[in-house]
Amino acid sequence: MIPWFVVGLIGGAFALSANMIAWTIIGQINQKVPATERVDWNHWGTGIRTQHRKMYPESRLVLTMDICTALVVLTFGVLVWLTISR
């Protein structure tokens, strides 16, 4: 039971980090665009990735968010593997 709990906490931390990075990206986008074109904080899609890359080509936030998202998927896979191998 302990490995499930630890892996679940790690996956949750990556998910929370990816979400916080996405909010940071939205905040940076909203600073540069007019009020009529702002991204909604609750209903955003994958368009923020390309929009942020155009505005901030040197930023690594999108890459960091993608890595966190991939690690969430990986930890979910580990949780499934721990469940099946039991």
C-alpha cells in the first residue's frame, strides 16, 4: 500500500505543478493581449501552448508543463502496473 500512496502523491504533485504552470502561461498571455482577446482562466485549451511560444520564444514554461504532464501519465501507468502486479 505504501508504494501506491507515494506514487499517487508524486503524480498529484506533477499534476498540480502542470496546472500552476498553465495558469502562469495564461497570466503572461493575458498581459500582452487586449482585454477582448484574453484567455479565460477556467476554460482554456491547447491553444495556449502555441500562443505562448509565439509571444515568448525563449520561455521554457511550455516545455516544463509538457514534462510535468508526461510525468503525470507515467505515474498513472506505474499505479496501474502496481495494481496489476499485485
